[in-house]
Amino acid sequence: MDNIQAIIARNLSNLRKSRNLTLDQVSEFTGVSKAMLAQIEKGKSNPTVTTLWKIANGLQVSFSLFMKEDVPKVKKINIKELDPVSDNEGNYLVYSFFPYHPEKKFEIYIVELKPGCSHEAKSHLGEEYLLIKEGKLTVNLQGKEHVMESGDALQFTGMTPHSYINSTDELASFFLLMYYPEPEA
């Protein structure tokens, strides 16, 4: 973990650069001197709470933005580490790999249907993107059947009446990405 001074330095610098602002402009907006801002960005000055509040208010951001640490860029998950949510007496299993996050607007699952399982999905917001992992799966969309096998993909809106059917004697599984676009104005 970085020390707080380095975290503040990085976050202030990234914010200023993302807005294409000069140190002079940030100084004008915040009332903090250009020299002090430069020292903070270089990690050579540990700003007071009052100084950070001036910067946050002047740039119209939250105070906590300056203490925010970077999230690791790599996250490894194994299905064996996950507890599935089940339906149809344990014949329909949903493993949440990457839960919904409002900034990313999507979630990713692996869904398993045991042999002979049929699951009627409820209509919902967003879009579904399916990629068949293994087995054979029939997806019923508004009464039209789409027979899919490993390597096949399908996209549709969640409001479309749909169901998943495994009429084989082998496990069927698929990757499911749920995307939630911005509502249209």
C-alpha cells in the first residue's frame, strides 16, 4: 500500500491531467498556490485537511477522491471458489464471477443447466449476451427456438420473454454477460 502522501499526489495529478488543466488554472479554481499544488503533486508536501477541502471544493469533487487507492488490475477467480445461486431444485446454477458495478454497467456469470433442466427466465432490464461454453442449449425467445452448441453466441434484450432448455443427457453451460445501458432520455 502506498503512503497517503503518494496516493494524494497521484490522484491530484491524474484529476488535473484528465481535465486538461494547468497548475495555474487549478490554483485559480481552488485558491491554493501553484507552488503548493506542484509540491503536492510531486509528493513533496503533505497537504492539510483544509488545503484538501479547498482543492476538492474548487474542482467540485469529493474529499475522499484524493485518498482513493487504485484497485488491482488483475483479479483471478475460480468457479470452485464460488457458491452458486440455484433454481429448479438445484438443476439451474448461476455462478457470479463479476457482480454488477454501476461504473462498468455489466455483470458476468457462468450458468449451468443439468440434463433435462428447463428454466423460464423473468423479464428484466438490460441486455443478455450468451456464449455457450459446453453442451447443447436451446434458448426460447418469444416462442422461437435457438439451438446452440459450444462456440455459439446469442444477444437479446432482457425484456424479451425467454427460457433456457437442456433437453440432452449432458451438462450445458454458458457464459452470461448482462449489460445495463444508460436509459434513453
